[in-house]
Amino acid sequence: GDIIQRYSLNTTAQRSGMSVVELRVNGDQAQMSPVVASYFEAPTNQVSCPPGQAISVNTGACEACPAGSQSAGGFDTCRPCSPGSNQSFPGRDSCDACPAGYAAPSWGAKLCSACSAGES
């Protein structure tokens, strides 16, 4: 059958530096343990976008939010306009309320529609 070995590395690593660590194989201290391990914080690339834009999951760059949505910028995502509001243009930081006599009954409206008789 297959031999299964479980490895565990116990350390109280901080952001970067060196540390003495204990290595265990199948719960027993490994022959080469303890060892000195060097570790480094992985670089992070945080992008802050201007209002009306959000970070694209495909490119990692800021892209304009589509019509029917809004973003305050920074680390905000593109959020659909709530019912009763709309945004006809891409890249906007807010949605506009529908004027009297018009409605947008669903999320993410690009336009408000005229109300039918008896609706408001």
C-alpha cells in the first residue's frame, strides 16, 4: 500500500525574518529538526480605484463600472443600482433616482420607464 507521511511545521512567524522551527514527520520530530527557516512576507499589490471604477477580476486593473451600476472608488466593487434608481452611463460613482412618474422596479436599471396609469 501507499505510505502516507504527514509533515507539520510549527513556528510563530511574523512578517519576515528568521526563526528556529521544529519539523515533525508523522508526529515524530524529524532527524534534521530543529532547523533555521527564513521567511518573507509576500508582496501585496493593492489597487485603489477612482470613483466609478472597480478592480477587474480578469486584469487586476481599475475598469469603469458598467451602466446600471455605481462605485465609490477605493476598494469598492461595482454595485447595481437599487430599485427606483438608474445609471445610463458607465463609470459613475452614484445612481440617479427616477423622476416622478417613472420607475425602475429591478436592480441594475440603466433607464427608468414611464409608469402605467395608476402606478407611481
